[in-house]
Amino acid sequence: VSEQRVLQLRPDVQLAPLSVEHAERMYRWMCDPEVSKNIGLRSEPSLEKTISWIHNQLQDTHSRPFAVLLQNDHVGNVVLDQIDSYLESARLSIYIGEPTARRSGVGLTAIYQALFEGFMQDNLYKIWLTVHTRNFAAIKTYSRLGFQLEGILRDDFWIDGERVSALYMGILRQDFARVLTIKKVRT
Ligand SMILES: CC(C)(COP(=O)(O)OP(=O)(O)OC[C@H]1O[C@@H](n2cnc3c(N)ncnc32)[C@H](O)[C@@H]1OP(=O)(O)O)[C@@H](O)C(=O)NCCC(=O)NCCS
């Protein structure tokens, strides 16, 4: 028996191709520990590094970076990278940088849209990610979308000077097909 999941998505969230015009906001968000710690940023952020990261992504044929727009304002990023055309797989990463945009369905909607791009436009078979075990907000969001736990990467993440384990989670095309969506109208 195939189980179906119902998700409420925000109609005012869209993805747009990432470009250098998004760099300044990204740099500001990289200075927020809530973002930098959870994504595992390894060095001090700077505007120059952010701009060169964007240029690298745009040249990388194995990456599709998106800006997350809420009512047309850039509030975060979602990226499909490490695209493997043989396995038809890619890695997903996300952050909602604007603190006021968190916890209101923006992240869930943006990930759904990135999965839609990956499975329906790019014909991927599998999308995977890693997340440290203390990032409950992210783990809950990924689970709601149908990602399943595939493995535990022991002590594979540094947070606040401490080693913590990371979860390897994945979603297959057929898992995504079980997700039903409702466009949520927010007041
Ligand atoms: C993880 C992240 C993308 C989630 O996006 P979001 O817009 O805040 O989440 P949503 O509002 O779409 O919520 C999705 C689900 O997660 C839950 N959730 C969100 N934030 C939560 C929190 N801080 N604590 C507990 N649950 C949380 C919501 O309740 C919701 O579940 P529900 O539908 O059952 O209520 C966002 O918090 C973020 O960018 N965090 C910082 C960077 C980061 O951790 N990126 C991921 C690295 S792997």
C-alpha cells in the first residue's frame, strides 16, 4: 500500500536562477551563525569569497543554484549540486537566510520546488543530503517532504568545537510522486 503525504505549500515562494546580484545578501546571511554553523561553513565569510562562489557555481555544469524568493524578495538559497548524470542523482542544500522568513513554510516550499525541478525537469532519480544530528528544524523539514534516513555518518560534522554525527538522507523519484500538495493561502 503506497502512503501519500499532504503538504501545504506557500503560493508566494518562487525559485529564480542565482546570480551575482544575490551576493551581498548571501554574504550578510553567511555572517549569521544560525546559517554558517548549520551549513558547515569552513572559513570566515567575505563578499569576495561569496562572489567567487557564485561564479564557480554558474560555471559548474554539475550544479543548479537557485535564489529563494518570498513575494519577490530574496530570502535564501537552495542548490542542487554534485549532479551525477550516470546515477541520475544530486545533492540538495538549503538555507533561509532572512530570520523573519523562517518557520512559516518558506523552506518547505523552496525544497519542494527544488525537488520538482530535479525530478521533473532534470529527470533525476535520487536527491540526497547530509544534515547534522542537532539540526532538528532541517531534519523535520526533510522528513515532511519524504526524505528517508539512509545512514549515519559518525562524527562527520564540527559544531561549536565539537564533533557531531550527520545523517545521510535521500528521496527517490517514486517517493516524491507520493507527495500531494495544497497551495496554502496565508493571511
Ligand atoms: C532548515 C530550514 C531551511 C527550514 O526552513 P523553514 O522555512 O524555517 O521551515 P518551514 O517553516 O518550512 O518548516 C518545515 C517544518 O519544520 C518545522 N520547523 C521549522 N523550524 C523549526 C525549528 N526551529 N524547530 C522545530 N521545528 C521546526 C516546522 O514546524 C515544519 O514542520 P510542520 O509542518 O510539521 O509544522 C531553515 O530553518 C534554515 O534555513 N535554517 C538555517 C540553515 C540550515 O540549517 N540549513 C540546513 C542545513 S542541512
